[in-house]
Amino acid sequence: MPMASSLVSVDQVIETLLEGVVPISANESVKLDEAIGRVLADDISSPLDVPPADNSAMDGYALDVDDLTIKEGGVYQVSDRIAAGQVGQPLQPGTFARIFTGAHIPPRANAVVMQENTEIMDDGVKLNVVPQKYANIRPRGQDLAEGDIVLSRGQRLRPQDVGLMASVGFGECPVFRRLKVAIMSTGDELVEPPGPVREGQIFNSNRYTLVAMLRQLGMEVVDLGIVADTPEATEAALLKGAEEADCIFSSGGVSVGEEDYVKSSVEKLGSIDIWRIAIKPGKPMAFGSVGETPFVGLPGNPVSTFVTFFVIARPWLLKFQGCNRVYNECFHAVSAFDFDGGKRREYLRVKVDYEQGLIHKYDNQGSGIMSSVCWADALAEVEVGQQIRAGDRVKIIPI
């Protein structure tokens, strides 16, 4: 349902968007070495115990501590040698089995003594310390038991997740298909690098920022290019995006200028449900639809584009893609600066000094200063009217 024309809070926008999005359900199977960044379409259960058998946690000697002949200071014969990947013979009474890290514990053995606690003698191995029962043994299924769910549907796969699946024998995994996102840049002043650039023109940096952020999320980009500032060109681009993609992102064209045709074109072809958000930078941001295809209108200023995408659009996209964890991580850090909040929630570009445990603010917080985003490694969230003084704890979102 369309929201009123007054400024809408950031939290209300995110909540509304997440409640309304329907995650994609189509899926496919991909090889593990192609799965990084993809989203699992089903739970992954372990088909086996990990480890598959009791094994040694270190290099040493396997022994039976219940054998009454085993005493501290005793010298014992080595009856077997077991390397990783080998299966030893049952342990002979009154003997040790030389064993290496990862090797299966032989039958009748119930502990491993570290080689540092033994001495090699002419007539055998001297035991300097009698270990506790089960010492230095990793039991079968210690990590995973057969049937355990090791990764859940909706998990966005990291390197360690892919490695875990490989460790239980998976060569492929089910993932949701990549979300297709159409992007369009508006403005007759825009030129694709490397140019040339005439007077009054600027390079189209937002396209490259958006493409990079979308691909970083593992999504497929449908590039609609730079759209001329006319209603006809804008409508044609929107219809093309609606036909070829799951959602449409525009950069610029949703403000109140006479040459900003995106908002009016979306309203003609569908609807604008959210417009003008209480966020700085980035107030002229819009959400709606072109026909049945969701539309996101980002501001044209480079910093505004980055901040609104990261803070608001990114969680929505992740849920659309089928992720079960969508919110940006946040922490608290100590401010090294003073700042007074205004009438909108503000996201300051800050850098974390990990040695001193402080955050420092970039001097120029203008919405056109993209170098501030490159300098920063976090956004500091400042609520409406909040007064920050040096030494105060401030909420930050790593970027």
C-alpha cells in the first residue's frame, strides 16, 4: 500500500520491504568450486560420521591403559606402525603401536601417549607418563554424526561452508538460481569511461558501483545502459527491465527535477509505493513496481547511491535471493569526534582505529564525495537529533 508523501523512517522502510518480498524458489545444482556466494536451496545433511572412526589426535603410541603390565617407566615393544590412511592390527597385549596424527586407533587400544612423553631405548620404547583413558583420541562422530544438518537452506555459502560439504563427500550442492537485477542509469550528463567528456558531462560511476555490489552478492546483472532524459526512453528501458529481470534498479531520476522522468514513468507503468526516506545521504529514494516487477530508485549522487543500496536495498535483495540472514552486521565503537544529528537518520563515513579502539569521521560528508566511502571502513549511524561527543559509544556498520 502506498506510503504518505512525508519522510518515512529507515527502519519502517526496511521492515515493509522485507515483509513484502517473496523469495525466489527456482533452484539448480552447481559444483562445489562454483558455489561460493550462492544460496543453499535445501538443507545439507551429513551422510557419514566425521571422523568416520576413532583416530589419533597426535603423533605418539597407541596403548591399552587397562593392561596391567603397562606401568610408568616400563619399556615396551612396538608391535605395529599405523600411518594416516592405514588400518592397524588389533593391539598385542603388553605392546605399543606406533601411530601418527589422523590414523585409526587399532582394536584393543584406548589411549595415545604423546611421543614427547616417551623415550626410544635399545630394547623398546620407555613410557614416562601413563595417559588417561581415551587421552589424545578423537572419537568417531566427534565433529558430525550421520544425519546431522550441517548447513541450512538459505545459507549464503562461504569458503568454510564449501569445505565442510566437501568433507562429508558432496561434489555438488543445490542452490537458488541467481537473482537477475536490471540496472539503468539516467541523465544526459553521463558518459561511460574512458570518455571523452565534454563540458557539462561527468563519468557514470554509479553503474560500476552497482554492478560490483550486485555481483559481490552473487547476482546476475542485466545492464540497461544510460537512458536518455525523455519519457519515451525511460519507459522503454523500464519495460525491458521488467521483461528480462526479477527487479529493476535505477540510479537517479527519482527526485523532483523537471528532467527526472523515472518516478513519473514508474507511476504510469505501475506504482510508486515508497518515496522520500528519512535518511542522509539519500532522501530521494523510491520503491514501487513496473507491472509486477519490483522497482528500486536510488538517488543519483554517488555516496547516496552507495549508502541507500547498502543500508536499505541490500537486506531486501538478500531476502529476495532466498537468504536466511539478511540484516547488516553492526557493532559499537568509541567516537573520536563530536557530531550533532539533524532531522534525518544520518550515516557518516568513518574509519576504525583498531589500536586505539576509536572511530574517526571523514571531514567532508557531502553526498558527492565518493572518496569518503573509499577511505572509510564503516558507516556510523546517527539517529535524529542524537548528540555525539568524543568518548561516546556509537553504532557502526562495517562496509
